[in-house]
Amino acid sequence: MDQTKQKILMGNEAIGRGVVEAGCTLTASYPGTPASEILASVVNFSRETEIKMHIEWSVNEKVAYEVALANSYTGKRSAVAMKQVGLNVASDPFMRSAYLGVKGGFVVIVADDPGPHSSQTEQDSRLFALSAKIPVFDPASPREAKEMVRKAFELSEKYEIPVMLRSTTRICHARQNVPCLPPERLERTADFEKDPGRWVATPQFLYDLHHRLNDKIDKILEEEDFSPLLIPGDGSLSKYCIISSGVAFAHTCDLLEDMKFSGKIDLFQVTMPYPLNKKFIRKINSGYKKILVIEETYPVIEMQLTNPEINGRNSKLIPNQGELTPDIIQDVLKKFLELPLEAGASPEQIKGKRPTLCPGCPHRAAFYAIKETFPEGIFPSDIGCYTLGMNLGAVDTCHCMGACISQGAGFYHAYAQDNGKFPTIAVTIGDSTFFHAGIPGLINAVFQKARFIVVILDNSTTAMTGNQPTPEVGIMADGTRGTPVLIPDLVKACGVRFLKECDPYDLETFTSYLKEADQYCRSEDGGVAVIISKHPCVLDKEAMKAQPVYSMRITEDCTGCEYCLNNFECPALVSDSDGERVIIDQNICIGCGVCQHVCPVGAIIAEGGGKK
Amino acid sequence: MKQQIIVSGIGGQGVLFLTRLFAQAAVEEGLDVLTSETHGMAMRGGTVVSHLKVGPFKSPLIRMGQCDVGLFINASNLDIYRNFIRPGGRSFVNTDISGEYYNIDATGLAKECGSLLVTNLVLLGYAVKEGNLFCDEGVMETIIRKSSQPDRIEMNLKGFKAGVSRN
Ligand code: SF4
Ligand code: SF4
């Protein structure tokens, strides 16, 4: 096929394409919205263009970072992709890699989530880059993102420094027609040059390495190729300028055009927000009287301009939280340009239908059983589809990947030290999250003699982010077989002495295990009890073929108490039009049959149960 | 040519598929296109919306009061996104209740076609017919053929045509 033609690519696909075109030979990632589609795109395009590359879903971002880093030590190009909070997990190797530097080009792709739409913070990775002293690019469109991947590799190789490509949700999930080029074929072979002063770098070497890092940054901030781009005005507003980066720049361009201001005012696009070009800083501060900086999400450019007169986040012209939508930027521009504001122009927060676990989701059954068995329990949980267990009253905390197990231990110690009595603490964690960061917490909890229940919701996939395989399934990113690592083996190896496995669809057995687990926690030499709740995700089409399908109906006995709606919340159970009884929406019911055990008067009937 | 379109529904109704069809159609017509999509948690049955901008735009997002055409696979989303539609813009809504919009019982027609999965395509067909869109039926048909999974092409076209021929 013609490889130079235009393709419609999502920002994440464009980035993946860029990675393949740049001749990268190893890409590692951990899924997380809005970054999840990058690795799949690398898989697809490397296959399509017959490029040889090691591509992996690593167990977490720190691991991904380190795997990719070593590939770069051998002189080959490497990329690592994650969401912004993933960089928190990878921050340890990230910070140090700036000092030690790299050999083959090394690009750190981080997707921020201003808003946030699907994250626990709206932190700005550009600020992280600044504190690590790592250059960062900030694309304003999918097309630009792809282009910047190549530039990032080149810059990285020229200065032997990691380079970050910071994207945001609106770029990651925008689609655009993007020109595609054939990949570069660098044909490098692995060649690790030993250099203990650098790759081992004990403290005595770090002063020097830090010095060298500072020199690199000093040179990079003078690179003309990466200095801000000017779209000049016609001089009619000669004391004004607008500086912007990322998708906020794109919004600003369209707005200025609508407001008939494009071509009237000097507009700068900052493509590399850190390190900010020195000449640019001087030019802005000496050449303009009214300066507006529009960037997401923290004032990174603003900070480096060190000019207290700037209009932006510090002056509170721009809100210090939330996404900069075009509607918000419109108000900002009008205030800056002293134009009248339209009444009621600011948009209200849009509230729609809240998300919920899918019909037939095995997590719902597990949550229902937990909540029913321990009405007074404390329920730490974690990040994934199952955070939605909140709707069922079975999720009380959600903090960051893997935190639930450590929090379970913390809750136990807090209560137990008062008078020895403690409530039942039932933690829920997904399989992928368990691999990611749950294991150290579990070892710690066992060792510290905490007593609580951990339910590992094992649906054999990373469902929330698009069903990426976990190490237990043993399928690698490219679809070939890896060596499976089994959760029960890991749990036992962490020192856990109570372990059960059960399909949560079997509510009765599952409930009896929960009770047993609670007894174990409270027994004389009890400790942490683990139950593996095992049932495939209903989005796994293959697995669903093997599942019995019941035909469901609700009898006249339904009293309309809505117990099932309030406590089980399957989207297929709905109130009938006059609200007197509950009916089953046959269009979305998958016939799992679990709800038959939920109705207190037995009005929900499951029949049949043959396979599809 | 500049056109701004919103497609909205709840997760699982095929909003992304329609968005992709529009984007392909724009490229087929030689036009630049930018879209913005909802991913993540909201796809689990929550409210989702796509923005589509055809023509020389830079920003992937549509502002309030700027959208030319809105497609609402889930009728109640009209309340949420109504103020995106510009005065004189057209909304296509999957409902049998008429109002100040173009309504079509897309779910009912899809059922008649034999698959609820084509509800989105029925609505698309109607919008392509009546929406003054940048692309015509013929182009959209070609794109549906190209973009559907092989075993779904016929059903998708059936749904699309049911929407086009609604009177
Ligand atoms: S089906 Fe059962 S639980 Fe649900 S409303 Fe009717 S009687 Fe209550
Ligand atoms: S059988 Fe019951 S619980 Fe399962 S999908 Fe249908 S309505 Fe929901």
C-alpha cells in the first residue's frame, strides 16, 4: 500500500505511527486513559510496515520506563508511553535518567488529562519535565504530535538526553487526516558500552553529571529549531501579544479567526515549553506591554517568563483549575482584548448519565455479595471499571494504583489499636492493578500482621482501558504467547495463608467464602484473607460464547419495591413506564441470571441456561 | 466549506463509529477534518459526545452555539448539548416524539431491519438526507462499505437506507 498517503488518525495513533516511522526498536507502556491507544497503534503500524520491534504492555510504568531505557543504552531508539499519573509511578527512573542521559533516542510520551476526564489529578507533566530538567514538546494537533515524535528522537540523540512528548486528552482523542511516511530503517545492532561512572553513577559522579545536564539544557534553550513560532500581527496592536501551547493554541487560533483578530495581534506558539528559549524570553519581556499566556494546565511557560505583569494564571485571568475549553478561552481573550462579554456566555458544567458497570458484569455480583455480607464494612478499592462499585455502596476509597491494599492495612491498624475490635475491611482490586502495584502492599500487610479481606477481581483483562491482556493471561501486546504468571501463586508467595477462588456469579458460594474469610481474619492466628473472584469481562467475546445464557423475566409477584434497582443496579433492570413494577430491558440483558438471587420475593425468574 | 457536527449518545450506542464514518467521508471529499471523542470510564454506559469539524479548523472542539448539525442517538442528550447548536442549526433525534428538531424512531426502524445495532446508522441516514451535510448519500454509502466489518456491511447499509428513505 501507499505509505505516504493521508490516514485519519487519532492523536494516539499518530503518535504510535511517529514512533514506528522514527525507527524505534522498543516501545513499552502501561494502559491508562488518555494514553491507552498509543501502544496498540505501534503494534499495528510496525506490523503493517514490517518493522521489527519489541513492544510490551509492562506491568507498570516504572517497569516500562526501565525496560525502554536499557534499550536506549545499547544505542537503539526507545519509547515509553503512559498517562500523567503513570509518570508519578515512573518518577524514580525518570528523574535520574536526566542526569545519566541516554544513548539511542529516548522519548517519554505522557498524556495529561486537563479537566480531568478520567484521572485522579490534572497535574501538568511539563512541570514534571521542568523539575527533572528534561526537554518537553507540546503538540497542538495529532499531525503535529506525529511530527514532534521524530524531532524528539533527534533532539534526544543529539544531546543524549530523554525528551518528553506531552500530549493532552484533546490531542490524544482527536482524529485528523495525517500524512504518513515510510519508516526510517536505522539497522542498529545492540552495543552497550560499559561506563560505570555514568551507568552506575554513585553519588561522587553525580555532581559532574548534573553539571553536564545543566550544560545540555543551556544549549537546548538556544536551539533555534525549537524556539517559539510567531504568527505576526499587522502592527495594529503592537504592544499586545498572545503566547500559547498545546491544544489551547489550536483553540486560540480558531477563536481569533472567529473574532476577526487573526493577523492583527502577534501570536506565538510554544512548541517546547521547557526549556524556554532565552532570546524569546528577552524579546517578550522587552517588546510587549500586554502579554497573555494560555497553556494547560499549570503556568509552566508563565513561570519561566518571570514577568509579574503577565496576564494568565498568576493574574487569575485564566482559571487555575479545569480544562481550557474554547468557551473559557473565548472569555479570556475578550477580557484581554477589552471586548464586551456576552451575557451568560460562560458554559455550565455538563452533567449527563453516570457510567455504570455493564449488564452482567461479574464485578457487580462480587460487590453485591460483599455489601450484603458486611453491611457495616469498610471498602477500600482501586482504579479500574470496578471503581464504579461506588454506585453499589461497595467502594469507600479509591486513591491511586494499588493503594487499596495498603489502605486496608492502615484502616485495620487504626481500628485495632483502639480496643482490639475492628470492622470487617473488604478490599477490592482488579487483576491488572494487582500486578501493577498491589503486590508490595500485600507483602507488607501480611508481614505487619494486618487482618482484612482482599478480593481480587480477576476478569482476565484490563477492561477499563480497552481490554489489554494481563500477565496471567500470558498474551503479549503483539498477540503472541508469553510466559503466564498466575495470581494464586503470587498471593501464596506473598505469605497469604487463606486463599479461595470463586466465580462471583455463584453468589451463594462466594458469600460463604466471604464469611469464612472474615472468620479467618478474626481467628487467633488469622491475617490477610484473599478471595480471587474469577469471571471473564463480558466484553470478552470469546469468553462470552462459553457462558450459559438464561432467558429472564419478571413475574406478577414483583411488588415494585425497587430493591433490585437500588442494590444491584444492572442497567438492564428498569422501572416500567408507570413505575409500578420492574421490567428487564431485553435489548441489553445478557442473560447472566445473577439478578434472580437478588429479588427478595423471588419475582425474577431465569429459565433455560443453554450456551449461545 | 466549513461544517461543525456533534454526535451524542450513551456509551455502547455507536457514537464513535458514526464519528469515524463522517471523518472518512470528509477525507473522501478532499476536506480537512478534526474530531474529538469521549473515551474512558464514560464509555461504560455514560454520556458520550463527539465533535467533528470539517474544513480549515485547528481546534478539535466546538463552542457553544456554533454547531451546524447535531445527531442524538439518545434523545435525552439533546437537553445536555442543545446549547451547542447554533440558531438555525439542525438536530436529529432518535425519538418518536416530535419537537423543534428532526425526529425519527431510529430504534424502531432498526428493530424492523433486524438489528438494534444499526440504530445509529438509521439516524445517520436521516441526517445525511435532511441535514445539508458536507457529503451526500452516495459518498456515505461508499464509506459504510469500506469501514464496516465484512459481516456487517449489508446490515449497516440496510439501516442507513432505512434512515435515508424515511419520509
Ligand atoms: S423485581 Fe423484586 S426486587 Fe425488583 S422491584 Fe420487583 S420485587 Fe423488588
Ligand atoms: S440477567 Fe439480570 S443481572 Fe444479568 S444482565 Fe440480565 S438483568 Fe442484568
